[in-house]
Amino acid sequence: MFEIVQETEINELVSLASEIWHEYWPGFLTQQQIDYMVEKFQSEHAVKEQIANENYVYYFINFNGERIGYFGVSNRKEYLFLSKIYIKKEFRNRGFGTKTFDKIKEIALNDKYKSIQLTVNKYNKNSIKAYEKWGFQIINSVVTDIGSGFVMDDYIMEYKFDKKIFSEDVKIRYSEMDFDLVLKPSVLLHFMQDLASDNAEALGFGYSSIIKKNLAWFLLKYRIEFEDYPSGLYDLRIITEPRGYNKIFAFRDFAFYNGQKFLGRAASSWSLVDLESKNVVPVAEALDFNPNMPKFEKREGDLIYGKIKPLECIDKEKLFEIRYDDIDVNNHVNNANYIIWAFEPLDFEFRKTRKIKTLDIVFKKEIKYGYKVLSQVQIKDNMTNHILKNSETDEDLCLINAVWTNK
């Protein structure tokens, strides 16, 4: 949906900007000022200068193969500056603005900014209302002389990121890749769990806090979608945000980047369990209504968990014995190990020629040292369905649906 404007595409950007500006601004500015500002700020020369010397990056907004708008951002010392965001008239009020701002937030987080700033015409009530809906607040006003007798009379607005959002730069080592330099899925899950643990500790609901109450977090499920599964990379940035709770469930999101390149994102669901009674407990009450764990609010664009259907047939299966090193601090098998056992029955050629596109994982039951795990898989084209069972009790431990794409 979003595509960085290349040097050879600047003329197309300039044409799109002129079209939208001349349609949008007549209600606020004179025709003479619109013409002047387009030439001063959105001409080919101006855009090239901004990109070359003012840290600007422009993006096209695409929909169904059409350029429906654009936005421009500039890296400043303390914040990301959102210079421009414009969408064609026929595509406004259809959610594209919100999706675009989600992209802008991703860019800012990836560059480790704590805020985004923009300027908006004081009389542009609709835009001000939209920005406030997104979480911006007016922090100042400014009148800027732009020459030829024209001024811009603007508010300065700021969006501050929630302090609960964490990011971490991870160095991927050769031991964490397969022979083809593809990041091992179990390693990615370990990265995610470690960052989630660090984030929870910092916010007052991590292991050291909840173990005092004889509680533990249990991961219930993942939905993970990749635009490009990490392969041939040595640097990975992972961003995580606790999304809050709903009764007995807590939710956490993740996003993955390599530099500015967006690789994928994940949603996860968790529960707090009393280690003695094995009962799930209400999250808010158990955490003493910690303000860093607010009530969950759904957002547009949230990932939707897929439904994992029972296996219709078993194409391959394999038995594994649980090792001492498979056990984690909760005295059961670490969840990240399940994906190793799930994928191991797949043929070498299948894994060699494919990489993961989407993953749905549901954790059903824990298993401890001394038992064996039976891994069964159904394969249909580029989709694999997996089930892990306790081989002695026949209880389902984990269900996985994976969609693969050819390398």
C-alpha cells in the first residue's frame, strides 16, 4: 500500500501533489497562494532539495494499483516531522488516512522517535479534528512568512508515543540461522518472548512481580504475518506493545523491521494462571489495576486470529522425547520449542524451497519433562496443518497452521 518515491518518480509525485492541492485548498487559501505554495514546496526542484538536504522521504499511497495520495516525513533531532499527508477526494473518509498514520507511526518507532510533530492550518477544522482523533494535541502556534506577501498561520501538533512501547535491536548470529541464512522460527519466538518479558518487567507485571503472588503468564496464541520472512539478515528490530486486558485475557502486539524495511507483525494473547490452583485469574485484579495494563481497545487494522481446523489426514509424523533443556522457568516446555517439533516432520526439500508467510499457533496444554511429544502434519500445497500431542495421554498440546511462500 505504501511505496517510497524514487528519484525517477518525482515528476509523478509533483503532478499528484498539484492535483490534490488545487482541489483541496481553495476553501482556505487564495488561488494565488496555492499556486505559489505548490511551486515553492511541491515543485520538482523543491522536492529534490528536500530529499537531498532536509532528510525528507516521500511515500506514495496506493490502492488497487492506483496512486491515491502521498505523504512526506522528515527526520528531526527530537521527533519525526510529518510534513505532508494528502489523499484524493474520492478516497477520503474511507480509512486510508488512519492506515497511513499507522504506517507513519511504524516509521517513527523504527527510528526510535518518541513523538511525531506536524503543522496544520488553524482554519482547517476537519484536519485538526482528524489529527486529534489520532491522538495529536496542539502544543503551539506559529505564523511563518513564506515570501511574496504570503504567510502560513498554523498550529503545531504533537503525537507522543505511549511509554509502554518497547523496541530492541537484535543481532542475528549464524547459530540462529539455518544453512540458507533464514532465521530459525523458534529463535524468532524466543526473541519475542524475551522482549515481552523485559517489557513486562519494566512495567511492573513481569515474572519478578507476579511470582510473589504465585502467578505466571501463559501464552495462549499467536497470529503472525510476514511481508518478508527474515532471511539473509544480521540486524532485526522488534517492537512490542502491551495492548491491555479484557477480563481474563491480555494482549500484546509485535512488529519486525530490518532498517526501514517492514518485515511483519504479530498479535498474541495471554492469561494469568494461579500456579497452585491452575485456575486462570482476572488480569486487572491480579495486577492490582496496574495503569500500564489498561483495558483493551480494538484498533482498525488489528490482526485477526485464524481458525485452525482439525487434521483431515496425517501425511507425516514424528516422536520427540522432552529434554531437560526444553524446560523453562515455569517448569514446563517453553512454547518456542513447539514449532521445532511441529516443522521437523516436513521434508528437507519442502523447508529448503519455502519461507513462512503466516502463522497461527494455539497453545492448548503444558507438558513437562519425562513425557514424549508426537508431531503430526497434514500438507496441502503451500499450507501445513500441525498438531502436537502428549504421546502417553493423547492430549492436544499445540495446534499450528502455517502458510508458506516459495523462496
